[in-house]
Amino acid sequence: MSAEFLGTFWLVFGGCGIAILAASFPHLGIGFAGVALAFGLTVLTMAYAVGHISGAHFNPAVTLGLWAGGRFSVKEIIPYIVAQLIGGIVAATALYAIASGKIGFDATASGFASNGYGDHSPGGFTLESAIIVEMVLSAFFLIVIHGATDKRAPIGFAPLTIGLALTLIHLISIPVTNTSVNPARNTAVAIFQGTWALQQLWLFWLVPIIGGILGGFLYRGLFNKKN
């Protein structure tokens, strides 16, 4: 649980932190690509750091997807998700304290790196688009995670593969939903945005979890050895 707390803290602090603190300055040249890389690097680094302790989920959808794939015990699901949520919220609290040091900062007006659809989608994409992209990417993220951590996979490359997959996921979907695929990440910042992000939070719990479970079942059904 401590490893999951630290890993989720680092994911939110690093990924959302660069979106909140740096990406808003165009002259830095960070943009969507920089934010996508930041999220990938947070998972990559903490997966190497604590993956041998907790499995490096850092995401309720991953925890449930690994359970669906037969890789995780049902009795540990709630403790993992609680640790992830606390880690994300503590990280968002730290980011809020830092960002509040800038004159004129307003978490509600800025969006505080929250996920959204419709009027709150970075590219103006609809609810239907948000559901499809979060579902597909969450499912494929779990397929990548299962495959990279399979005993038949090359040893030592799982954190790199998973981190690059998360980077790709963000490059695809930041324009659509600002990329969630992680209910803990979205909950943490939505609390501080405080209005529309909380109203739309249901989607960024429901859809990534369904997608993650689907990805786990797909890998288990298609690629697990039968003997």
C-alpha cells in the first residue's frame, strides 16, 4: 500500500504537475507532447522503483484489470484503490499549494488538469467520443501490461514498455478528454477544480474500469497458456 501511495503520488505530481505548472507557458514548448511524456516517465520510473513491491498499479482500473486477468487477488483490490486515491489526492494538494503561489491562479477557472468532455474537452469532443477513447485505451493499456509482465516476455523491459504505452495513450487522447484511463488521477484533481470536473467524474471512473476489466479478460482468454 505504501508503494502504491508513492507511485500514484508521483504519477499525479509529475504528470498533472507539468500540465498545471509548466504547459500553460507556451514559450517553454512543452505542450501536449511534454505532458504525455511526463505521464509515461512517472510510471516508468516508479515501476522500476517499487514495481517489485506492489506490482506498480497506481491506477484502480489497472488493479481491477489485473484481477480480471487472473493476476491479482480480490481481497487486495480495496486496499490498493484506497492507497492510490490517497496518494493522488495528497499529490494534488501539494500541486494546489504550489500553483496558488502564482498571482491570479484559479483552480476552477484553469481546470486544474481535470478530465472532461463536451465543453470541457480540450478539443471539444462529445461524450460519445470520450467514452470510446477511454474504453479502447484502457483496454489496450491492460493488454500491454499483461503482455509486458507475462513470464514469457523479455525480462526487465516491462516498466519501459508500460511507460511508453501510457505516453502513447496520452498523445492520442489528450485532445479528447485530457486523458484519464485512471480514476485516481482524475479524482485527485477534480476535487480542486470543484465544479464541472466533479459532475463529469462518473465517466472517468466507470469507463476506464470497464475498459481495464475488458482488457484483462481479453488477454486472459486469448493469450494465457492452456497447459
